[in-house]
Amino acid sequence: MKKVLLNFIQFPVTDKVSFYRNSVAKTTGNALFPTPEISMADLTTALDLFEAAIVAASDGSHIAVSALHDCELATDKKFRTLAHYIDKVADGDETTILSAGFQASKDAATRNKMPLSAYDGSHSGSVILDSKAIDKAGAYIIQIAEGAGPFVESDWRIVAIVTQARYEVTGLIKGKVYSFRVAAVTPTGTTDYCAPVEKLVT
């Protein structure tokens, strides 16, 4: 089963812009992807701002370089959202992934599936999630669903994309049960999501 590779996060900025624009071009009007979770207009606007920030930072000014870094992170986040959508639609089909301009993994990274624990957070309405750190993982995708399951895929939504294996989810409803799962983004692809863990919010 193939997965969308998220190695584009590590591309040099100019290569990244070219990769992103190619992905937008191939996804726009593609009948396989009728309802993307982020609009092509939003992605194009983000890319325009990203390119402008690259030009502005070419003089080496600290403020401009800092602004470029912030812009790059914001653009990466948007394209991670698109990649997640492509992954869901493709359901492991390599041709579908490639048709959106993304690269597909050679193998689904199921061997990297990690355990997840959930604890009471630092204050009411929060939960601390602690998963096993994966070697060379660049990010962790945290999803949440209400209740204790069983779930269908559409029940899950992304609550955060973070760089650490430990994360505190806030703003939850006290006395309500939530379920959580995590996948890691590695150089060889995104792992399968771990087995869901449920937690009663206190």
C-alpha cells in the first residue's frame, strides 16, 4: 500500500516552490480530487507570498530571512493538508498519488507504527498525548474523534501537526470521551496511524 511521501518538506526553497506549483497544476481540475480540504486558490496565494518572501530575503536581511522562514512553515502546513487529502483519496493507489504531482512511498511504513498514551493535561479540558518517538521523523500528525468508536475514516480530523512526539491537546469538553491517534512523517513516507486511544476529559 503506497503513501504520499512528505519529503518535499526538506526541499530547498526554490525546488519546493516548483514542486508545489506542479502539484497545484496537476490537482486543479483533476476529477480524482473533486473536494480538496484546502482550495487551490489558497495554495496559489500562499505560493505567491512564499516566492515574494524568497526574493525579499535574497539581500540577507535578518528580518526578511525570518519572514521567509515563517512563510515557508505556513506554506508547508498547507501542502501537508493537501497531501493528507491526496493520501485519503488515493487509498494506497500509486497512480492516483502521482497524478496529483506527489511522490509515492516504496512501502507503507507500517513497521514504524508507534504506541500512544493519553494522560490528564496540565489543566481542565486538556489531554497530554505521548507517543514513541520515531527515528528521523520530521513531524507527527495527530487526529481526534469524538467518543470511543468504532469509527469510520470521516470521523477523524487533524488536531495538530507537530515536530515533537509529545503534545497537549487543549479546549476539550470536560466529561466527554475523545479518541486520539498519531502517525509519523518520515523520509520514507507517513506511517500508518497507531491504534486509537480513548480518554475521558477531566
